Amino acid sequence: MLPTRPAPAQAPAAGAVAWSAGRRLTREVLRATALAYLVGVGLLLSWAVLLPTALGWRATVVVSGSMEPAVHVGDVLLFDKEDPATLKAGRIILFDDPNRPGQLISHRLYGSGPDGTLITKGDANASTDSSPLQAAHLRGAARMVLPRIGLLAVWRYRGTVTSRLWLVVTVLAGCVVIALPRHREHRATGVPLGGRRRRRGVHRPDGGDRPRSRNHRAGPRHPAPDKSSSGRADRRSG
């Protein structure tokens, strides 16, 4: 019988190759977008939390538009303690609301009264605040404005649909990053990397494979001595 050669494997169709490439590209784009989103959110939250702690400042989120266009809803204001005597008109200050205990207001210092009280005004308001501010109500003066970082806190405070949508998007982004691992290929062969490697075995004449041990050393094998022959020789010699 003449030896036969196996038929060569047929090349995949052009449509299948294009479909596979498009699918791989879609996976990479989705994963990159989700990862960039999560990294950006993490950096913004870290910036809003770690920076005030490191500098000894206090952070507060703006929930109203009384200071627009200088400060918008969702901006984070970083405040630090300051002596009321050193404050000048035009500074943004943080103080306790005289009319609503427990509430904080961030308005611009407009001036001072003859009795030493502070007059404040929101940039978006037509007139100054109705209640004069005592020096004891002052919490600090603004040092820095971080735009839009506190929008999540505003959405949670208002209980809007946007808050739930943000949470859903964040969870989905995390699922995409976990479910779609990075697809890597060898530059020369295009074979995906990261898979399991098949162990190479020693080929036997019958066609089977026997796994090779790491501590195996090749060498001549000596046949075991025949016990019956050695016994007979001993009796004859005796």
C-alpha cells in the first residue's frame, strides 16, 4: 500500500475572517472604554477625598446654583479655616445658615456691617443675603474648586433617576472589564496567547505518547538477573 498524505487544511473564508476580526475589535473597544471609565471615576473620587485630607482642608459639595456661573452644581469646594479679620470682599466663604441650623452655605463675601457682621451674596442672586452673618458662623474660606466631581453626591441627595443610572453604568463597566479579558496574539503567527500549553511527550513506536518526567534521565537499562539460573549455579558450585 502506498503511503498517503493528509489533505491540506482549507483556509477560512474571507467573511469568517472579517467577522472574527470585527468581533475582536468590538471586544477590545468595549473593554478599553469600560476600563477608562472606571479609572477616571476612581481618580476623580480619590482626588476629591485624598487631596483635602492631605492638605488639612474641608470639602463640601455644591447642591444649588446660587453661585453660578463661578461655581456650578456638583462642584466640590475645598475650604480652610481663616481669621474673619483677614477676609476681604470677593472671597467665597463657607458658613452656617443663620435661618436653618445644621445647613451650610457657600456664598461670596460682599462686605461688612458697622457692627462687625459679614454681608454675603450669591453670584446668581439679585440682592444680598437677608440675614447678617456673625463671625462665629464662619467655617472657612475657599481655596480650590474641583468641577463636577460631586455630581454623584448631588444625584444621590436628590434621588433622581440619574443616580440609579450612574450606578447601573458603573456596575456594567465592571462586568465588562471582568468578562472580557484582554485578547493578546503573537505578532508573527497571530495565535492567541495565554492558553494552556500541551505537554510534549516521548513518542513510542506504537504511536502513543508517554509524558516525560522532569527528573527523568536517559541511560542504558540493564536486565534483571534470573533468580533461577543464579540458584542452580550456586548449587553446582557447592
